[in-house]
Amino acid sequence: GDAWTPAEADRAQLLGLDCHALDTAAVTYREYYELLERLFAALYTFQERRILPQGVDISEFSAFASNNGLSFDDRPIDRQYAAFYLERIAAALGISTENYVIFYLDAEEVSAPCRKAVGYISSLGIFDISEGCLQPRNRLTEQEAEVIVLRFLEGILSEV
């Protein structure tokens, strides 16, 4: 599920994540921005260590956020838009995010701008699709946000 496994909790230290055990508070766009900013810092470190390709400039998170419409808004972010921003990061790293189709019962609930992203992110096994449903419009919780960012990082590191 979208909860920490003991091994993930150990690895989360790479991003300085708090591993909230049962935090079900909704994450706002502002909080997700801050979490993705930490992800960019980790990606930059991996790039400096030559674990990630050197050709892509990931040093400037604020430019990425601005170019992709990520805001400092205090309203909650939902699962589909959380996937949207992760997919944009993968694309910025030069990872192909095309042609992924994942079947889940509530696929028609995914907004048009998020369909490709949700397919790609779901293909990485990042989201729990419990009982065949993604629940794309559900608010992302703090625990879910941190879990999917860690799983995303591990997923893209395995692709490069």
C-alpha cells in the first residue's frame, strides 16, 4: 500500500523524510512543492556522483516548478496531480514516460492532463491500487506523499 515498509523507512533517510507512521493529513501544493524540492536536491547529489546522467540540468528546482505550474497554493493536492509532477520530473531527466497503460476501475476519473502521468507512475508500482481502484481525486496524505516520492526515486534510479 501507500505506507512505509520497514526497508523503505530506512532508505527514506536519503531524502530526510520523517516517515510519519499514520499521518493522514492532506498535503497542500505548497507542502508537495517543498517535498519535490528535497527530491531535486537528492537527484542533484546523484548527478554529482554520476549515478544520473550529467546532460540534464536539475539544479534549478524553482525553474522546473514554474515551468510546470507547481505552485505555493495552500489547497490540498490529489493523487493524480501528485503523479503529474513526478512524471514531469522523469521526463525532464530524459526518461521515456510514453505508452504506459495501467488498468484500474476508476480510470475515467483521471483528468485529461494527468492520464499519461498516472499511467507512467502507476506502471512503476508507486501507487497502491487497492481493490482495482486508484482513487485519483483523493487528497494525497503526508504519508502517501513521502512514500510515493521515495518509490519514484528508487524507480527512476533503476531506469538509468
